Amino acid sequence: MDSKLYIYNTLSREKEIFIPIHPKHVGLYVCGPTVYGDPHLGHARPAITFDLLFRYLTHLGYRVRYVRNITDVGHLENDADEGEDKIAKKARLEELEPMEVVQYYTDRYHQFMDELNVKKPSIEPRASGHIIEQLQVVDTILNKGYAYESNGSVYFDVAKYNNDYHYGKLSGRVIEDLLNATRSLDGQTEKHNSFDFALWKKASPEHIMRWPSRFSDGFPGWHLECSVMSAKYLGDEFDIHGGGMDLLFPHHECEIAQSTIANGKMPAKYWMHNNMITINGQKMGKSLGNFITLEEFFTGSNSLLSMAYSPMTIRFFILQAHYRSTVDFSNEALQASEKGLVRLMDAVNNLNKVKPSNSSSFDVNMFKEKCYAALNDDLNSPVLISHLFEAAKAINSMIAGLMMITADDLEKLKTLVGLFVFDILGLKQTVAETNANNEVLNEVVSLLLKLRGEAKANKDFVTADKIRDELLKIGFVIKDGKDGATWELK
RNA sequence: GGUCGGUUGGCCGAGUGGCUAGGCAGCGGUCUGCAAAACCGCGUACGGCGGUUCGAAUCCGCCACCGACCUCCA
């Protein structure tokens, strides 16, 4: 528990030691997906980053309440008009209920997160399920004088807030600069200042998701849900707030302003932001249209992909970069990750083949220390992985008889490798590897390998190679070693 | 235009003042009937220019290039 975990706090722009507000408990809030499109690689990054954090904090013994929201309000518009076009009419008849769209993409998101072995959060609240709470906060902020009503909408008064508090403390924005960056936007005329943001927005006719309120039929502002739901489930003040770097401004800045007025407190102590995934050096995002969905990765069905990549390859690829760095997608990089992952997993499986000796030439305690040090240093998963590769090399050397390990140390090593690879990094064995542990299959293949061994002993290499080649065709890779052949499924 | 961040060997990607990150690819070797795997060895990288220092990829300054945010976006 006295782990000395340091995390980089965007608020201070420094790594800070993590000390929970309530000992032994951690409140973690992460901005989840807006469910109006298929999940893509960009969605995988924060999910995996904060999954790693969730897993590690849990391992350290904290009771973690992890809240990750589903944004299902405010993005759906009805583009149908009153034209007589038959196709348009049919489209309208077959049109999906907004909640159908939400349900569909929520399910898709869950499906792909499961495949990536991302643990479910403790609570996954939906914005649409918290309209009443959001309206209550609108009232609170209005009553405190930091919001104004304008033509059925309610806006947060940023200028007033900035007089009394500090708008921009998270993002480093200066309000005067924001004024200079003015652009013409819809609804501008309703706002006192361009940087004011909506708490409640009156729905225009084409908006199909709408709720009644004393201001108008409308929907809550874009930033309000996170302030409301984090406070509801984690309290006015909680430990860690996470999300993508692109949400830093304005989303999180606005959240801070709202929560500060509504609850009188900074909502979160530590703010963590994962960086973007780039493609050809550019951010992969919905608006740029350069995203590759997770389904496309898993099936290889995208012209940018030279092959399909397994969920674990994607997970490992993301974990091989530090979460605050951009990570550039390329087929070459992904294939390198895939091969590396196979090498690592092979070594993990090889642990069972290691025979203990009387002494150890591998320092298990040092290995353990280095692994924890990497995680404690702002979740440095790439460094942790580099240590795991060193352990992999050591394991293979033990099998080759070049290194030794005592039975005690071997047990420790098995426990540690299992802990870091499976529990904390959240990697898992492929279906093929799981099949390889099937006893019946094991005996059948062993029988074939035994026959091949006999053929080899008789210098009948034609038969030996035939067995090997035929097995390879089915998907078995045969590896000859000092003490006979071993196999694995590709 | 403003704010912030980045530029590391063939590719990806750690590293923040001196000590081999790691993975992939490549080359040489060991092992093997051959192959694969594994192991051993090799490459001697830090955008440019200047400064600080005994010593800088790492600190400071200037320049170049790239990106993020400023608008929905993970």
C-alpha cells in the first residue's frame, strides 16, 4: 500500500506522489465514449490506459471505484425534412429510435472492450439517465449567479467565474487569448461571450433527443454530465479524473468551472490525460475520417491494413508506448508488436519447462523491484515490458541450460510474471495457446512427435519431415530442442 | 494568429547530466540431419546552430520541421 506511485498531474504539469483522499479507497472517473459510431483505435487507448491504472491500483490493495460514463445525449440529429422524396420518406419510416442507436453502439463498445480484455468499470452511468440531476445543477449554478438564461438556453458565465476563480488552471488557457480566438459559431448571439458554454441547450426542431425543462425542451450541455455523474458516484471531491488529451480543453476546464461553483470544490485531485494515436503523423479521429475501427483491425478489413491484428496485439502495441506519448500506427509497428508478444508469451509458457537448480543466476528480487519501479513511475508500461523481455531471455537461457534458478526463485518468478503479464498488463493467452493446454490434444500431438523422433533416430528424415510439414499445415509449429521436440499452435 | 507538446539508430519506442532500455527487421555465430525456435555477438542513434559544464540525447538560447488544442472528437 505504501507503493510510492507517482502519476503525472496535468494540473501541476509534474509527476506527483499519489496519495488518496480517503486511505485505501480510490475514486476514479474517466470520460467514456460518445456512442454514435463504431469504436476505433482511438477509443482503445484511454480504455487500456485507465484499465492499466485500475488494475494496478487494485493490485496495490486499494478499493477502487471506477466510473466511466457513456455519453448518449446531444449528438443525434434528424436530417429528414418535409420533402416528398420517397426515399427520404422510407428512410424516415425505417429510422432508428435514438436510443436504438445508443444501444447498438454501446453494445459494440462493450464487445470490443471485452476483446481487448479491458475490465468493466465499477459504474458506467449514462448521461441520458441523469437529466434530472443535471437540471438540478443548472439551477444551483443559476442560483449562485454564475449562469444566465438566454432564449431558452442556459450558459455558464465564464467571465464572472474567472473574476472569482481561475478559468484555465488546467489547460493553461488565458481568457484574453480566448477572446482573440473568437470565431463565429451557432448560438453566438445568445452568449454574452464566445467562451461561455451551454449548461442547457434549447433543442432546435431537428434535434430528436430532448427533455422538458422550465427553460425549454432541450438537452443538457456538453460538459455537464461528467460534473454531475462524477459527483453523484464519487463525491464532490475524488482522486483521479482521466480522459484523452483532446478533452483537456474545453471539456475538462469547463467541468472544473461547473463543479467548482456547484459543489464549491475542485472535483478531482489528479488529472490524467492520455495522448493520441496518430496515423501518418496525424491524430486518428472521427472528424478527420482517418480512423480504423477495432472491428477492422480484428478482421483486417481496411485498405490501410496489410493483415488482421488480434486484440492482444493491439493491446500490447498500445502498452508498448507510454500513455502520455503519441503512438504512431503503422503495419510495420503492429507486426513488430505481434512478434514481440509471441516471444513474450512463449517465454511465459516456457516457465513450466524450467528445471530448478541449486543456485540462481537470475536476480528475481531485482527483477521485481525494477518492474514495480517502472509502474510507479507514472505507469511506465514500456519500461515494464522491457524488463519482462529481459526475464523472457533469462527463462529461455534457463531452458538452454545457460542460466540457473532455484526452486524457490522459480516459484517467485512464475508468480511475478503472471502478476505483471496477466493481472496488471491485462494480456491474455490466445485461443491457440489455450488449446495447447488441452490435455487430449497434447497427448495426440505428443504421440506424433514421438513417432517423428523415432523416424529421426532411424535417419528416416523423409518421414520425420513429413510429420513436421503436415503438422505445420494444420497450424502446429514444431520446435526441436535438446530434450526432444515441443510444439505450439499458430 | 494564440497556447502547449514533440523531433532518438532501417522501423517502433524508453530514457533527462557520465553507467548496453526493450521489441521488430538486418548481419555473423552456436545448436540442429535440415529448417524453425532458442542462445551468443554486431550495428555505436539522439533535428540544426550556439551556449553552460570536466562531461549533454538529457540543461539554456535561437532556428527549422511536425503535431495537438483553440469547434464535435479518446
